[in-house]
Amino acid sequence: MKKAVKAVETVIANGFVTLFSVTCIFPIIWMIYSSLKTDQEFSLDILSLPKKLIFDNYARAIEEGNIGSYFMNSMFNTLITVAVVIVIAFVTGYCLSRFKFRGRTFVYYMFLSGMLIPIYALLIPIFVEFKSLGLLNKRYTLILPYIAFALPVAVFLVESSVASVPIEIEEAACIDGSSFLHTMFAIVMPMCRPVLSTSAILTFLNTWNEFPLALVLIRSNSLKTMPIGLTNFVGSYTVNYPLMLAALVVSTLPVVIMYLLFYNQIMKGMTAGAVKG
């Protein structure tokens, strides 16, 4: 009797998880096949499968919507932001974890407080400051706030990960003649690869999808990013949904690729340092 009850509970639990997974995956599938419809076909039935695959929507989205330029701008901002954040976060997290100095607690909590400040509360101050410094509408304009907003989470994750690395490893390396920089970057850094991968993918996602700062700080069409470029498909009275969905597929592709490549590292990084002792 107990086995039958347990089997029923397992079936119900698996069915619920499967249903939940389908509801998560279906919007992506719907977006892909809807991007291959004509505008008229989409208007008649938004859920039906396309009768004929219209791959020309992607070419039109790239040419008419200037998606190629927006894609490269987003990629430029994202890659530089990720690289700088990983280096600064690792060095800062390592120093906070390994060294005891006056003001260490203040610095640590200063980074933690950065995780509590909503970006929308700082839009106007950032705009006023950038305008007074002449930093608006530049190639590097968005990179500066992106790095600032990504560092708190990255430093927090790295500091916890470095703290879980036994100090004896570094002492043994020092005895063997390893320099401080060699020990930090060649020995400790590879051991923090899971959490660094997690920080990289979180920074990538947040930077790639960021909208309000890009909307406020950038005016030149040649410097706009993908989230801003997607609004070009929305007219005053009509919206070309198939073209917009095609552009969304192009915009989503780098995120999906990054997640698939670093999936295992992300899972390890999320739990790194969670259990000590």
C-alpha cells in the first residue's frame, strides 16, 4: 500500500515538474516559430504553426531594423564589462578574503550595499553627472555604470569562494618559490573558476538585457544597444510582430549559447562556499 502511494506521489510530482517545464519552454518555441510567419498569418492566429517558413523575416530584421549594428554595440559593451568585472572582482574579493586591514569591513559592506540600490533610483543622478562631465553619448558611456552595478554581486561571490580555498595551498606555493601574483592568478584563480563563471554569466545577462541606462544615456542611433533597437519595430499604430520576434530570436541567441556553455560551472558556482568546514 505504501509503495502504491509513493508511486502515485512520484507520478504527480513528476507530472507537475514536467508541466512547469513545458510552460517555461513553450514561450521560446512559440517565439521561434512565430518569427517564421507572415504578418497576416500571425494576426489571424498567434498560436498556430506557420504554413510556410518565412526565413526572410530575419534578413529584413537585420537590414531594415539595423539589428546588426545594435547587436555589435551590445556585444562590445557586454564583453568589455564582463572582462573588467571578472578581473576587478577577483582581485578585490581575494584581498577582502585574505587580508585583514583597517576599513576592510567598511569596504565589504560598501559593496554589499551596492546590491540593495535599485538602478531606477540612480537614473537621474547618473544622467546629471554624466552630462556635467561630458560623458553622454560616447562609445564607453554605458560600460562605466555597467561595471559599477555588476561589481557588488561579483565581489560577494568571489570573496565567499576564495574564503573556502585552504590557505595552506598558498603557503605551500610560497615555500616552493611562487610569487604573490603567480599564486593569486595561477593557483587560486583556477580554483575559483566555477564562481567566476557564475559571475561572468550573471554580468553577461544583466548587461546584455539592460534597458533604462541605454535609453537615458545614449542618443546616437549608431551607439544604441539591442534592447533599444527592438523598439524600432513598434510603430505609432501598428507592430510588425514577426519581424520583432525574429529580432528577439537573434537577441536571445547569445544568452542561450552562454548558458549552455557554462551550465555546469554555473551550478557549481552557485553552491561554492555555501558549505564550509
